[in-house]
Amino acid sequence: MADDDFDKLLDTMKRAAAALRDADVTFALAGGLAVWARGGPRTEHDVDFLVKPEDAERAQEVLVERGLRGERPAEGWLLKAWDGDRMIDLIFEPAGGPIDDGWFERAEQIEVYAITMPVASLEDILVTKLMALNEQDLDYAPVLEMARSVREQIDFDTVRKRTSDSPYAQAFFTLLEGLNVA
């Protein structure tokens, strides 16, 4: 991703976070930008925000009121908003379970690109990514890159417990151990 594209993605994140904050919508930055905010690699494609299921439509409405284009994808666990060609995912029911108060209690207030906002815990981000792995989408590269880049900040025991029902997560931990990451 070119520096200019990344700066535009950060501008979209900042604009959307300010809009949600100003409208009193509870949210937390998630996904690749949340990892980047803690020293991980730059993300390449979108902005992810966690919102409660009961707040998802309001969050999307707030962004649409600010000039973004809304979209209701078929997946049913998120809503989208578009700032030109930059996508914002409003995630309310990821593979790790619906977003509830616990997710926000575990989030940390971090200054990200000059705006302070709640940022999802690395454990929550890793759990959602691991629980989304399946036979059709079995790409370990992004989760390995994340785990390696911010490994000192992750409580791997917590992640292992929360993903213990997933054979794909179990395989991930075998990889981490073999690579001496965890």
C-alpha cells in the first residue's frame, strides 16, 4: 500500500471515529489498524470498528449522515460504510461471538493518528481472526504476522482458552510454538 493510500485510510478512520464518538455510539477500533496502533504492520484494505448489535444500524446511520455510503452485506454479522473506495466494517457479531460490554471493557484508550479512541484488545482481535478460519478460508499468514509483530503484548494463554474449540486455532498454536513465537 502506498503511503498516500495508507494516509487516506487513516483519514477515513479518524473521520469515522470522531463521528461515532460525537454521536455517543460505543465503538472500538479493531482489525489491522488496532494492531498497527500497537506497533504492528500497516493494514492494507479497510477500517474495522466493533459495535454492539443493537448499535450497528445507528453507527451506520451516523456515518451516512457524514457523507459516507452505507451497505448491508449478505453476511449478516456486519454493516459497511464507504468513504470513496475506502471501506469501514461495523462488526457486531464476529466468529468469536456477539460484541457486548466485555469487549469494550477489555479495550484500551489509545491515541491513534492524533485522535484518542478505544482500541480492541489484541486478544479479542486474535480470537476473532482465529475463529473465522475454516476450510474455505485457511490463510494463516495474516494472523501469524500479527502474532509475531506484537507477541510481547498478547496473552496467548487467554487466546488459546477462548479458541480451544477450533481445530484451526489449535493448528495455529502448533505453528507459533514451532516458530518460537509463543
